[in-house]
Amino acid sequence: MIKRFKTSYSNVKNPGISVGDVVFYKKYSGTGLEYSGHKYLVIPYADLLAKIVETEEI
């Protein structure tokens, strides 16, 4: 699940992912952190492999 934090230093103009999207990412990617009692995994956009979407047909 994607959570979005407000930042002013993003260089990705149209990432194609939104809050609540399910994504695949590289095995050893990301940095774990805890903030306000919740655990997060912060993953660089370059390490995202795919966005998972539901479809009726393939």
C-alpha cells in the first residue's frame, strides 16, 4: 500500500502511482522506519518494478 508524504523535492513529474496502489519492488530495496507509532517502508521510485491492477481479461 502506497502512503504519500508531502515533499517539495520530488523530481518525478507523473509517477503513475497513487495512495492505496499495490506495487512490486526490488527485494532489498527501501528503508524501514517508524513514525507516530506506524511502521513504513520508504522505497525510491526507481526501485518500483510494477503497479498491480485488476483486469477482466489478459
